[in-house]
Amino acid sequence: MNFATTYFRILSSERLKMGKSPIWLLILVSPLLALLLGITATPGGNWAVLMNAMLSLHGLLLFPMLTGVFASFVCRFEHAGGGWKQMLVLPLTRTGVYSAKLTVVMVLLALTQCLMLGSIVLGGMFHGFTQPVPWGLLAGHLLLGLFAALPLAALQMFVSLVWSSFAAPLALNFGLTVPNILIINSATYGPYYPWVQPMLLMMPTGSGGFGAYNVPLGTLIAVVGGSAVFFLLIGLLYFRRKEI
């Protein structure tokens, strides 16, 4: 069976699994909490200020944590009861399986970002903003945040493939996300720390002025792109050679 057939077959299988799972509820958590922050903020009619306030918790902690939750979840069924053996004895390409599962993780993260966009717009409506919604600014930075989540999602997929435990990758991801609060203040280390990168690319330009926020956008995109390629290759090579 070729790559494309495997890819779409696994996507269809994952869609059925997700339909019977409460994982969909998790994509609501961060946008709803961000909306509460937006309601209590004092943005003064400025969309960028409102976005900064609402992304503070989402970008710094919750969104990076969700990458670990989603990655662990899509590998959970296969780790239980010899699921990998049952799947890979079928005429499926391992590259197709890996790519499809990573796609599911990114789709869940994309849905979270879409809901985040809606939350920011609702926050502006609550405060009675008179300026038009800057769709380009909001959607553009949220899309950059999604792009920055790709290397982190690939890394979390690799960890979830290595460890059969559902809790272990989550604990590791949580432990490596919390230091974001300190690392984001460093222009030296912040841009290269995968858990910080989504926050850096999501925040509107010029919103920081300190630490890793001072790093040029082009440099951040190059670092994230390089990290994505690196972690994707590591995860794919490991999965292709993994003994089931």
C-alpha cells in the first residue's frame, strides 16, 4: 500500500476514534480561559493590547501543553493492547502512519487557534471596540503560533512513540513548559526553546521589548523551521526503525 492510501486510511481511522472521545472538549479550555482574561483586561480599545492579555496564558503555558496532550492521545490506542502490532502487520507504510497521526495533532491545534480567534473577537465586542476587527493581525499571528507548534508537536510525537505510558510524556511536557515563564526573558536561549516559540510568534510585533521578544521575526521563523525539520526527521526515522 502506498503513502497516500495509508495516509488517508489512517486519517479516516483517527477521525472515528476522535468522534467517540472527549478530546474535543480540550480544545475549548484555553480559548475559554483566554476569554475570561480578555473580559477582565483593560485594553483601552486597542486590539493588540487585548490580544496580548488573552495570549499570556494561552501562548505561554496552555497551548504548548496541549501539543503534548494531543500527541499522547493519538498514540494512546496503539500502545494499549498491542495496537501497534495490529496496525503495522497491515499493508501500511510507516511514513504514512506517522504523517497521518501528526496531521491529526496539528488539526486539533489548528481548531484550538480558530476558537482562540473567536475568543479575541468576542473580547473586543465585550469591550465595545469601535475599530474594525484587524483580521489580518489576529489570524496572522495565530497562524504563526500554529507554525511554531509544529516542531513541538513533532517532538512530542517522538516522545509519545518512545514511551508507551500515557502519563509520562504529559509529565515531561508539563515540566518543560513551566520554565517558559523564565526562559522567555532570555534573548539568548528563548528563541531556541521549542516550548517558548509559539508564544513568541503569536504575540503582536513590538508587544514585548525585552528578552526573547527582541529577536527579529525572520530569525524566529528560520529557527522554528529548522527545528521542525529536525524533529520531524528524528521522529520519522525512529518510527520507521521501531521494533513492534
